[in-house]
Amino acid sequence: MQAVTILSVLLCATCHIAFAFTDGLLRNGNFEIGPKPSDMKGTEVLRHDAIPEWEISGFVEYIKSGQKQGDMLLVVPEGAFAVRLGNEASIKQRVNVMKGMYYSITFSAARTCAQEEWLNVTVAPDSGVLPMQTLYSSNGWDSYAWAFQADLEWIEIIIHNPGVEEDPACGPLIDSIAMRALYPPRPTNKNLLKNGDFEEGPYVFPNTSWGVLIPPNIEDDHSPLPGWMVESLKAVKYIDSDHFSVPQGKRAVELVAGKESAIAQVVRTIIGKTYDLSFAVGDASNSCEGSMIVEAFAGKDTIKIPYESKGKGGYKRAVLRFVAVSTRTRIMFLSTFYTMRSDDFASLCGPVLDDVKLLSVRKPRRLM
Ligand SMILES: *[C@@H]1O[C@H](CO)[C@@H](O)[C@H](O)[C@H]1NC(C)=O
Ligand SMILES: *[C@@H]1O[C@H](CO)[C@@H](O)[C@H](O)[C@H]1NC(C)=O
């Protein structure tokens, strides 16, 4: 009897793990498996279940790389196919997950018309509207991250174009939808900040070289970059050492939108205590050249760190020493200037921030 119970517990444990999602692309997440020709009219997908593993609604097109739209040649970042969401169109997939776990979704999207476009990402009861009006990479494609906490053992991911353009051929292209479980880090006695090295974050596509945008967290409480909030209007870019130069470890952030994109964390502090906020400022080796300045804030204290970038990688370290005046101190970083890449003059770029540490200083020297 006992043996049977143990066996069934073991079986259940393995079946649970086997069914829960493992990091990477969703099923047919790059849309390489397409609808049958009989389920299409031109590029339009006619049936809600025509694209394997997906459920669609509204005007959805199945796009082959190299297809022309007016003068524009449509290219696809992953494989040969992508989908386009027309006005009010959406795609949906059900995924088995671990209840209570945090996940981050990463997907690539491209605007096709000059108008402002948005995508509404939903995992009930959360949803976030991600703006696509600013182009960060010159080929038109960018990857975006959005995070949620799983309320159930399965979830439905819905990506919806809330747009109402006159031209039905407008509407973003979408490709490569992936997901990664997040393990929100805690502050330690080596760092009072959470995830100060940015090693924990969204899925990064091994085959794309433009990083992942962490959109401004206007709508959602759960950050795809655990511990950190992206404040103000624009995104920050999450970069990895496979495609960029990063000061420490495998991951870092690039402050790509000047004063319009700030990254922040609120940390517990003891009034009257002295702290050192140390960090690394560098460049991602992505032809982002020129005089850069990173501004660091700790409550009302601030420091400006200049960095001369040759666009070939490198970094320097800096420290902001401050005395806490509150039990909660806001740590924040931003880039003073906008910078454009020297190789295309079209992509926004900026200084890299990494290895952020906050520690209290045990015996600050006092002049009495
Ligand atoms: C986004 O989608 C969710 C779920 O469908 C909806 O509740 C929310 O109102 C939408 N947001 C916008 C701005 O369309
Ligand atoms: C990356 O590209 C390689 C070769 O083109 C392909 O085999 C692989 O599946 C791609 N990886 C992902 C995660 O799509």
C-alpha cells in the first residue's frame, strides 16, 4: 500500500514537471509551421485554428520572409515566417506552468506603418499595453519583454493589436514568442540591492542580436527584470554577453533613451547610516560612440559619471557615497544624453550599466 502511494507520488511529481513549461520558444512560437493553403486567402488566415498550436481571432496574416508590401520588403527575424495582427486581431496559446511562479514573455515585433502602434499582452488577470512607436533597432524589429505571476497551473497568453487603423495592412508583425521562469533574487549581506548584477531577467533569443527591451512599467507590477522598475516614458535594453560587451557576468542593461528611460529600485535604509552605491558604466561594443554621462541617484544625493565611448567595449567603476535620510531610499540611474549608433544613425543606444552594489559603510570617517 505504502509502495503504491510512494510510486503514485513519484509519478505525479514527474508528470507535473514533464508538463510544466521549460524555458524557450512556445509551441510553434516562431510560426514556422503554417496553415494549410486551403485555410488561407492570399496572406489572410481564414480559420481560428489554422495556425498549429495557436488560436487566432480577427484579421491575421501569415507572412513569408521576403514578401513585399508596397515598397517595403518584409523580413522575418527567426526562420521564414511571421504573423501580422490587423486591427483588433489577436493570437492566443494555452501553456502549462507552475502555479505561483513568475514568468517573463519575450517576443519580437515590427511596426509596418508610420502610425503609432501598440500591443496588448494579456495573461489574465494581468495585461500590459506595450508601445511600439520608438524604433530602437534599424531593421525595424525589436524584442520586448513582459512578466506575470501564474495564478493557475495553466495560463493563456494573448497578444492583441488594439489598433484601429484605416489601412488593414497596417498592424505589427510578430515572430518568436518565448517564455522563461523568473527567480526573483533577494538582497544579501553582499548587496542590499536585488538583482544588482542584472543576471536574472527575461529570455534572450540566441539568434537575435538586438537585445530585449524592458518596456516602461506603467501598467504592470511584475517586472521582467526582477527587482528593478523602468520609470518614465521609454524602455531600457537588456543585453547579453553573447552579442554585446558587458562589464560583469552575462547580462547588463543599456540606457538607450536618454533622460526618458530611468531604471530604479527602492531599498530599505537606516537613517543616519552611510552607504556606498557602486556600479560599472561602459559601452556595449555596438558602435555607440561619443561622450556619455550616467547619472546615479540615491534619494536626493546624485553623481554624474562621464564615459568616453569608442563603441568597442570597455567600462569604468564609480561610487556614490551617501547618508540615508529615510527608511526607504530610491536608487535610480539614467543617461544624460541620447546617442545614435555610428554605423546606422537610426538606432538609439547609450551607456551600459552593470554590477550595481549597495553596502553600508561600517566606520565612515567623521570630522568632528
Ligand atoms: C488589454 O486586454 C485586456 C484583456 O483582453 C483588457 O482587459 C484590457 O482592457 C486591454 N487594454 C487595452 C488598453 O486595450
Ligand atoms: C537559432 O538558429 C539555428 C540555426 O539557424 C537554429 O537551428 C535554432 O533552432 C535557432 N534557435 C532558436 C532558439 O530558435
